[in-house]
Amino acid sequence: MNKSSDRPSLTRIELDELETFLWVVQEGSFSVAARKLHLSQPAVTNRVKRLEDKLRVKLLLRTTRHVEPTEDGLFLRDAAEQAVSGLRAALSRFQSAAESERNRVTVAVTPMISATVMPAIIHAYQERYPDVRVVLRDLPYEQVVRSVVDGKADMGVAALDGTPRGLRFQLLAEEDMLLVVPANHPLADAGVVTLDMVRHHPLMFLDRYAALRKPLADEFGRRNLAFNPEIISTLPVLLGMIDAGNGITFLPRSMAQNNARRTRTTVQVQDLDASRRYGSVVRSKAELSAAAQNFRAYLRQHFRERLEALG
């Protein structure tokens, strides 16, 4: 290989030597450069001397009053200023990106909470902390958990029946379940009903409410009653089925009241002990940024009131 075509090595040149040389040229003085750099004058002199020895050229002409760059010194000054300026710009960009990342909070949230509770919370938070950007990821429950586990989201917010493995849970709110029936249903005007009254009507459930179905199944079993609800995948389909008179369902109070219309109404079941827990989750060993910690604390303080306001 022809060594003459190899690029010159920069490993012997240290950045502090180049920067010190530039200060001396700019100020025309070793002593002034030393003050600017908060160094002793001998330290500045030694740095420039090391640079000259490595390059094997004379860079500065020293007089009793002033320091002038040689022709080689002028050439190095122009090249070094360009290089150092480019490096400073790169470092500034990286620093800005790191600062922006520190002030960015990514929150994975299930669809219903994303559409109802979170928008107002995020708006109020960013008005109070304009330097922080909160990014909302609207995802199904399983993907909310996966995003937090994989580190793609700083935290997740969802209705949880338990704490998924590898995550830490913080309770935000808890609310009871209401029976939702068509407006012209026999139970619509009852106000408060019992499970014995409910059992005579076809039940439908959202697929993700497995934890609610279990206590109901146990209760129906104790009464030797059949429990075969129809499972619906999405809320819009479930509500459409109710409006068409195909059955009745249970929903968390805020969701039920938020979706109450002339076509449907809500009823309290007095002998049903069932609720939904809403919480935020983070990775068990996660080291949250200051912005993420602050937003999680704000969420804990204001989530319940925003949830209750939906009713």
C-alpha cells in the first residue's frame, strides 16, 4: 500500500493544545490567554511548545511586548478555527438534542383514557411547564405494557387489574362499575337494581374486562345461575349492540356516564362489589428523568379529578 496516500494521523494532536494556541494568537499574549483559560502562564507556554514540537514547525514569534503567528502559525490558525468551530457546532447540537430528550416525556395510554382524561391533563401541565413536551401514544392495553417494558415509553397509563411483571404501579383512581342499559329497557327506571334482577337479561362485556367477569361468574355460580355473557372486542360495537336492544353491560362509572345518551342510561347494582383501578406504570428499575418524575407526580395529583369531571 502506498503510504503517501494515507491521511495524516491526528492522534498526537490534543484539542486543548489547539485551543490554547488559538487563544494566544487571538490575544497576542501568553499571559492574557492564560487568564482567559484560567491557567498559569507556564501551562499555556508548555501547551504551545508541545504543539510546535509535534508539528515540527515554529508557530509563534515571541517579543517582549507581543506574540505574532508565523506563516505556518497563520495557516494552522485558519485550519484550526474552522475545525474547532465545526466541533463546537456539533457539540452544541448534541447538547441541545440531549436537553430536548431530557425534557420529553413519552406516555403510552389506552384509547379511552387517551380520548377523555389525558388531553386536559397534558394541556394544563404544558401550560405550567412550557419547556417540557409530553408525547401521548394511544395504544391498546397490551402495547401500552410492552412499550413501557421495552423502554419506548417513560410510563404507561391504563386501567389495570394487576401489576404486570417488571413494572411498578402507582394508583391514580378507582371507580365503581355501573350497569348500562337501553333507555327503554325494563331496568332503565329502577335507579338501583340487584344481581337477581340483572340475571334475567342477556349480558355483554368488553373483552378486556376479564377481571370483572370473574367475580360476576362466581356470584352467579353461588346462586346456581348460568353465566354466559357475549364478549365484544371494542366499545363502539358494544354500545351499538346496547342501543339496538341486544343486551346490557357493565362499564366504569366515568365511561358509562360519559357515554350516556338518550338511547341508553346507567343503573347502580347494589350487591355487586366490583371496581376498576387506574394507574401509571414504569419499569421496575427505570431511572426516570426529572421531567418524567414531575409529570408522574402531576398525573397522580390531577387524574382523579379529571376522571370524576367526565361524569
